[in-house]
Amino acid sequence: MHGTGNAGGARNLRLEAPLTPHAALLQQLGTGVLVTELMGQGVNGVTGDYSRGAAGFWVENGVIQHPVEEFTIAGNLEQMFRGLVAVGDDVDTRGSIHSGSWLIDELTIAGS
């Protein structure tokens, strides 16, 4: 295989996709969790299993209701990428990876 120049992680990455306004993403979500913070390292590069601590907001009927914290999101990277429904227009350009919010159809959420 040829090297990609990405040893140690992705750099200078920009996700090209049709962009959806953030409010429209929330409407498409309906009821669920808007994740705004991830904690820890929980990705198995061999199996694609993904599990991370998270914090964010509970959303009902497309409207943010209240903050939630100390929960875990889990899934599998292959299924997550296949379940990518939309990408938001809220692109953060401060780092070397540029992408808007992702709306993923299904993840496991656990916590108290």
C-alpha cells in the first residue's frame, strides 16, 4: 500500500458534502441527543467498535430542551458512516479538520 501522509491521524481534512442548516438537522433528528463534547479514547481500529464519554443537549421535536452529561455513546464506525444522514453547515475551521455537525441515524446511548 502507498502511504497517505496521515501517520498519527488525519490532517488537513475537509469533508465535502451537501450542507444542511443546523436548525434543519435538529428538525431531522426529532428526538435524541445533540452531542457537543466527547471525552476519552474508545475506538478499536481493528473492529471499528466505538465508545466514548459524552455531554450535550436533549432534543425533542427538533428543539433543544436541556443539557445532559456523563453518558456514553457507542456504535461501530462502519455502521456510523453508513448511517450518516446529513452534515451541518456549522463548519468549524479553527483546526486542520473541517466538518460540520453529523446527523447519524442510530447510536447506542447509556448513562444515568
